[in-house]
Amino acid sequence: MGRPPIGATAMSATERQRRRRARLREVVHAQRVLADLSRAYGRAGVNEQPDIRAGVKKLLRRWEKAAAAHARWWRQRLGRPAKRKRKKR
């Protein structure tokens, strides 16, 4: 007993996973996300605004972490060593 077919033929597990990954890989436009958050914050009540602020902080931390990981990946691909802090004398 598997999942019901989508369309005329049943989808294989591989095809289902490929489609799922394609949906997850879709481009996220930061300007659109921030505009939607700003609009939602303006319409939110006093009780809901702290939750939105917490969500925005979490989102920004995730973006910063992803940007740092991306930069590390590029440094590894280019063969450059990571920048290290120098000791003060």
C-alpha cells in the first residue's frame, strides 16, 4: 500500500524526492521576504509583534550562518586559507 498516484501513473520514490528537492531549492528573494515581514509587522497587534521580531532575528541569524558557510565553501574551492586573527603583541 503506497501513496496514491498523482496523475495517470504512480510516481516513484525517486521522482517524488526529486520534485520535493526542487521545491525546496526554489530561490528566496530577500527583498520580498523582508517586505512581507514589514507588512505583517505593521498589521500585527501589540501581542504579536514580539513574536515577529523574534522570528526576524532567527531568520537573519540563519541567513548570516548560510552566508558564512557559503564563503567558507568558496574559500575551500579556490584553495585559499581561511582568514585568521593575528595575535597582538
